[in-house]
Amino acid sequence: MAWFLYFISIVYIAFGCCFILAPMESKENMRLITEKGDRRIWAAVAIIAGVLFFFSYASSSHPWIIILVGILALIKGGVFFVNPGELYERTLKWYYSELTEQTYRIHGIAALILGTVIFCWTI
């Protein structure tokens, strides 16, 4: 399952670079993508990613980080699937209307670091 770790790390690195270099354009593109998709589909994608992280933890030299990311993905998918108190909609509203450009850049830096860590620690 190293292929999944390499794939997801490249996706994290690409998203991180986009949010660092062009935060407002990247935000707008993400907003368009999430508005067109159904909440349950995005929740299912997060749950599937979490399960794939669990299957691929053995392909990492530091499996604890892969298990932690998998747990967080499962929690995110489960919460957004159940959607208590319109949490999904409130999260999107907060993410797309109340954050500053610097916050998107910080998210980009975090994604770039996480992607690099996963890529480097994959066996």
C-alpha cells in the first residue's frame, strides 16, 4: 500500500503549494468543488481515505503518524456524515468566509510539511 502513501503525499504537497502561492484562488477553487459535491460523498471519501491509511501503515517507517492521520480522517468523515447541528455547513462557512489569506498560507505550509513527512517516511 505504499502507492497510496506516495499518492496522498503528492496530493498534500500539491495542495500545500497551491495554498501557499495562490491562497485566494485556491480557496475559490475548493469552494466550487465542495459546493458541487454532496456532503455525504465528501464524508465517504474521508472515511475511505482513513481506512486506506490503516491498511497502509505498515508501508511507513513511522506508522504512528499514518495511524493518527487515518483516525483523524475517520473522525472527520463520521462527523460530517452524521452532521450534528449543521456542523458541515458551519465549517464550510467559517472556512470560506472568515479566514484570512495568511491562515490559508499556514494551512498550505502544514499540508506541505505533512505531505513531505509522509513521502519521506514511506518505505
